[in-house]
Amino acid sequence: MSSMKKIILAITIGLIGASCSIEYYPTTYNAPLFTGMEQFESNISWGTSGYDAQIAFAPINHFGFIATGSYADRNSSSEFDDNSTDIDHDFHKHLFGEMGLGYFTGIGSKGAFEIFGGYGRGRTEGYYDDSWDSNSPYDKATYSKYFIQPEIGITNKVFEGALVTRLSMIDMNSKINNYNTTALFMEPGIVMKVGYEYVKFYTQFGFSFPIDADNDYRRYNYSFFNVSVGLNFSFGGYNNK
């Protein structure tokens, strides 16, 4: 494991604890910071949410498309026995995809504003905290996500940075413990890209916390602090970065 992965893992364990697995991991922020039409962005990253891949495209001025896929498979076991003392408490697995449409515009010569809204769907499974009197410590669920994501940033050939405020509504449907809950999450964060023109080092960190009135009704664990690192690629556009 690389030193960067060790640092991310240490931060994650310190902030969210290691006594149970997490059921909801937010995806990384897809913040292309478009500045003109026919721009294409792609991104690959690794972090608390697992492995994420992103694409973004602006076919015309002021209109953009984004899509993100997320995958994680941590300490997976081929078989679970609820009565066994050998259950892997760190087991977590998820596969999730989302897409969105939005508006972007420039602010002066270096600034950018974007707002995207979209939908995603996926599945998650693993060993989770039994604090809600569930029938089994192992759970498998499908979940849907509706989100709106405004962001403001600066962009040039060497550096790009954005402040993001994402609001996500998560509808979690357990297949094992037979519950269906909907919760709102506020997910603010920062995205930074450093490099030159077409290829940049990418990092992002942010927080996720429920803002619904009754958190006990949520009935699943979530990742409070999220961090990822990776590479970002930029191509095309009449106003190249």
C-alpha cells in the first residue's frame, strides 16, 4: 500500500472509527469547472468511497453533463454466518452510479460557477452496527440518490479549486433487515487540481451529515469525513484551461 493510501486510511479510521462498517459512502465531487463549450473532463481517484471514475462534457455554452461511478470491495468474505465468531466486521462492498445535468458560467477571467442536479442508484452490503435492533449484523441494500450540487471556483492552466455544497437525498432499502428510509445529507467540501493544462493531480475532501429531524429513523451508518486522491484529464473546448 502506498504512503498516500496509508495516510488516507489512518485519517478515516481515526474519524469514523473501526468498530463497524459504513453503509453509505458519498461519491467524490464531480466538479469539472467548465469555462466554455465542447470541454471534456475525466477523473479517476481512490479514497474513503473506494474507487471512483468520473466524466463530464459541455456540448454547448452554459450546459453540462456529469457522470460518476463508485466501487469498493473491502475485506470481502465468500460466505457469512450470523452465528459465527469469525465474521469480518470490516466487510463492505458497494457499486453505485449517478449522472446529472447542469448550468455553468464564467465569473471574470478566472472564476467559474456551476450547479448540477441528478440521480443515482446502486447497492451496498456488509457487516453493519446492530444498534437499531436489526435482525442480522449482515445487511444488503439498494439505494437511490437525488442531488443538487452548486459550486464556485477558480480555474487556469496550472490550478483549479472549487468550494462545493451538495445536498443529497438518500433512499435506502434493506433486503435483509426489511426497512426503507429516506434521509437528507448536507455534503460540503473542497476540490483541488494541480498540474499543467491537460493532466492534473486531483484531491478532494468533504463532510457528510444528515439534516433530517429524526436521525434514529435513518437506521444505517454513514461516512462523516471523505477524502480522495487521483488524476484529472482535460480535453477540447474553445476556452481551454
